[in-house]
Amino acid sequence: MKLTIEPRLLADTVAWAARALPNRPVVPVLAGLLLEADGDQVTISAFDYDVSSRATIPADVAEPGRIVLPGRLLAELTKTLPDRAMLDLAATGAEATLTYTGGEFGILTLPADDYPALPEPPAPAGSIDAGELATAVNQVHVACSSDDTLPMLTAIRLDTDGDQLTVAATDRYRIAVRDTTWQPITDTPIGVCIPGRTLHDITRALGAGTVDLAFNDGMAAFTNGGRQTTVRLLDDQFIDYQARTVLDANTTATINPRHLADAVKRVALVGDRTTPIRLTFTPDEVLVQAASETGRGSQTADCTLDGDPIEIAFQASFLTDALTAVQGEQAAFGMTGPHRPALITGDGDAYRYLVMALRTTS
């Protein structure tokens, strides 16, 4: 292999692909990045049997070829290279040489013949604005559990109905749901469970423009700007979140989510993560209170109440996760009783967050 490439483009692409490298590869070669040069481009890939990442970028290829280089070393090295001149990459035998103005590195290659075949992506199902997908996933990701004993709780669920795409997650104590729109190219409804942490990482790394979505019985693929990630799906068993995030509230408070989140964060400083945060809703304001062995705190925030005054308590992080996820300046806090789950809605009801209330002693 022999090629010339723009060093900053190479560094950015290698850094993106290296995010999929496994921490403990099942075989040593999977600690490497696969580079395949042909025609006027080079494709850089990572794979761990659950997730694959592939990106294709332009290059002046003098000799096509296929090599595997240690991934994290290549990422660290390329991000330090000067970008004032082109970079030459040549591989002969067991070493690859990177040559640039004033310097050269030699890196031992890994056995390319041992690198497993990457999965073929499914047929495209539709597309969505990359920013919209990233926002939706970020809003629900907070409700994913880290407990791998029940995979459903670690998943983010994607469901389609016509041009509506719904994203949801739950950890038993809360359910987060976000509706958005997409452009389907198939009429077949889709319902898949994707590992939440992986999907969150994928969407955070998306560039501008649209992302093409593809699904089959065992895999999802996300393609954006010459970069494609595939991920193995989890079992599609999931709760009926649509029915559970409909609440016939007898008390609804309209609040500014940023102001209430700031109050909760400040008052929560007197306790730990298990200290209940008490919210007392009255017609014009909500009183936020917390108390522990180390101190007590209270603060008010404006609200408009429709219904009877109510006092209700929650875990602080569950509240702030929901309130900071709302995009707009207004959210509704629906309640049916002091010990019943509450439903926080925002963004024109596109975002819904059902959270369990805490039982507290007076």
C-alpha cells in the first residue's frame, strides 16, 4: 500500500473510527484499525463483533492495499501531526511508514489476514436530520439503566409509524419518550431495541445533514457523511411505554424547566443522591425543599397551577434529568397524587417523562 493524504482529514477519521475499538478485544487483531486503499480513496474500519465503524475519505492512492494498524496508537499519533503538508503512508512487509515534512514514524502492522469480515449493512429504511436524531436520543438516554442483567433496561427503543419516529428508554423508575419525524422509504413499521450507550455514542458523533437508517432482524446501521456504523440489536421485548406515558392528571403545574432545574440542583446540595426533593405546588409558585443530617435548603420558582395544591417528592437526579432535557422554556408537570408517578411534558408534548414519586415521612 502506498498513498498520500491530508493529515487532518486522516486524524479526524481515525479518531472517529477508534471510538468503536473494544477495550478488551476477543482477538488481538481487533485492537487495530483496518485501512483499505483503492482507486482514489481509503476506507478505515473498526469492529468488535457487536459494533462496526467504517469511513471512506479521499486519498491519492499510488498502490492499493490492505493493512491493519494498532488503532489507539494511530489515533494518538495522527492527532499530533502537523497539518501544513500532505502525509505519505506506505506499507511494506510488517511495517507501515508515515512520512511528513520533517519527520517519519514506523508502525508495526497487525496480521490483516486475521481481521474478520465486517457485516453487510441492512437495506435502507429511511432518513432523518442528524441533529434531530441526536437530540431525541440524548433526551431519552438518561433513562437507560447500566444494569446489564436485564438488557431491555439498557436499550433505547425506536418505533416508527408513518413519518413519525419515536425514541424511548426506561430503567423501571422512569420512562423517557421523544417523538420526532423522519423520511421513511418503506411502509413497514419498525420496532427495534438498540444498546443505549452505543446509540448515544453514535448520535453524538454525527455530523451535519441527514443520517440514513437501516434495519433488519439483527442489526441497525447509521450512515452520515461517508461514515457508517452498524450495531447488533437487542431482543425486541419492551414495555408498552405509549400507554404508560398517558396521565389523566388532576393537578398540572406549568413551569420554566431551567428555573426549576436550577432550584433543584441548588437545594440538593444539602443532601446526597438519595435525599428526597420535596416540591410543594401552590397557585403561583413551587417551593423546593430538601433536608439531611448535614443541612437543609429551600428555594421557590414560579409556576402556574391548574388544580389543587400538592406536595410531592422525587429523587433529585431524576428531576434534573427531565427538566434539562426539555428544549423549550415551558414544561407541564402533571400529577394525580402525592405518591403517584408524575408526567413531565415539553416541546409541544413531543417529550414525555414519567417518573416515580418517593414516599417520605413528615
